[in-house]
Amino acid sequence: MTQTTTTPDFPPPAGAVRVHDWERPRGGMPYRFVLFADRTVTDHPVRVSAHAFQWADGALADGTGAGGNGVEAPGIALIDAELRSLNSD
């Protein structure tokens, strides 16, 4: 018996700039990692980078483990282009 699988054919979320390949977890819904455009902070070298996991049905993972994978909710990262420590200023 031969089992074939297809790659989900769902568009990335609006604003996505980089989309990874679909992951095929055992027993769970396929998902992929998506990066969005970085945003900058006025008069500072810091960038804000947003990311999310997208399920094969088009929904974004909310961190509750839907699909049996336990992937994380959308998030952001603060990145200092000059590799300096960040503070509240």
C-alpha cells in the first residue's frame, strides 16, 4: 500500500517576507515558520522582528498545541544592529 502526501496549498499570511517549508509532524497538522518585515525604532539602531507558525489550514498557531505539535504563538524579537545591550531608554 502506497500512501502519498501533498504539500498544503495555502497562501502565507499578509505581510510575510520569508516563508519556510512545511514541516510534517507525525500525527499532527503540517505547519511552517513565517517571518514578517522588520520594523525600526526612530533614532535607534534597534529593529523589531515578528514571526509566527502557520497551520496547513491557514490559521496562525496560538501556542495552545492545536494539531498536536505545541508550536509557539506569534512573537516578536528586539534586535540591536550594533549588538549593544538594550535598556528601557
